[in-house]
Amino acid sequence: MNNKEDENTVLITLNTMNRLSSSTISNPFWYLETSVQDIKSFKLKSMMVPLSVYDIDSRNNKVYFTETTSGTLKTATLTSENYTADQLASELTTQLLDAGDYTYNVTHNNQKNVFTIQCTGGSASTSANFYITTGSANANYELGINSADMTALNMGTSGSLTLTDQVDISGVKNIFIATSAFSTKYSQSGYNILASIHTTTLSGSIATYTDTSNDYITINENHLNQMNFILLDERLRKINMNKDYVATIAFKTF
């Protein structure tokens, strides 16, 4: 929907209400009813984002590991959910057991807020080399895994690895509203950041953004016939959006 705010400002309001059947949307876009011409700058005036973002979801639900020095890469996939630290330790135990060949038990130290992974399964001739690595959508940050933990750990017949960093399941702290419909100098990971919303709110709430200033950002394109939105968390991982969000963008024209 396009409309005029003043003679040289075009407002575009986009929403997913009653438009898409999916309850979550990874990258929605629209062809505009009327293209915007002679653009010189823009700003995001407002956005309402219904949140249903789990601590662990498709952004960060993988743990990649091998069990021998040159072994096959295995993937433990955590269930998308909000967790306490003890619940997450239990879930990690379950998924390591499901993905691996050895026996695992993950415990949480409540005082230090760190996980310890116990691995049993080697023998005198074949030791268990539990090796954590990285990959897409990994949960390393949330679990407290850093680069010091990603070395081959020769456990012999039984051993343990206490992860270096603290567990962080505080959820999404900042939402970056981005687009790939046009380009600016404010780009991150191939996306152009329109605005950010600071939030520590989890499921069931609504995040809102409003800009009442007269500040506009110059863009490189001078016309636009489609628009899309992407939401990223503070680590620039894509967040799937719920239905029923609304955003209004203002474009200044020549």
C-alpha cells in the first residue's frame, strides 16, 4: 500500500495479516501496487513484530562433533524450545546419545553456570576422541563452547570436557530489522539494516519500533517495485517472523 505524507514523501505500509497461511515466515516480500520513483532516502517509521522466539530454534539448534580423530561428522539437533540450564543439559545428553555411538551425560554446574560433557565408549586400543566443531545454526554460543573447546579430546575409555564459557539462554536481546530490497552503507552479512529493537522478551509478546525523527538514510537505488523484511538476532542469525506484523517505511523523493 502506497500513500503520500507530503509532496515529496511516499509511505509504504506492509503487513502479513490475512495474507500468508504459514504461522512463521522466513523471508516475506511484496510486489508493490505502484512502484516508487526518484527515491533519494528512506526511514523505517514504525514496525510491530509479534514475537515467538525460542531460546533454541532453527537459528542455533545444532552441535557438530566427531568421535574419532578422522571420524564422520555427526550432528546433534536440539529441540526448539525455551529451556532452563538443567533442562538444556538433559536435552543435549539426549541428542548426543541419539547422534553418536558413545555414551554421553551432560551436567550443569549451577554455581559456575557451565556444562560438563561426560563421554564413555573408548577402549584400550580405540580411545574416544570427542571433538566439537562448528557449522551452520550451531548452538556453541548458547552452550558455552568457544574455540578452546574445539580441539580433539582423547578421553581414553572415559573422560569429560568442561566447557569454557557460561551457558547463555537469555534469548534474543536485539532484533535487527533488515532488507535486501535496496542498498545503503549500513550493511551486515549481505543485509541492509533498517533499525533495531532492544528486547529481552521471549514468547508471547510484541516488539515495537517507532521513529518520529526527521532523519533519513540515503539509498543507492532511485526506484523500487518490491520490498522485503528480514529479522536478525544480535548475532546476525535469521529469526523467523510470526504472521500479523505491520511495518511502515517512508521514502523521500526528488
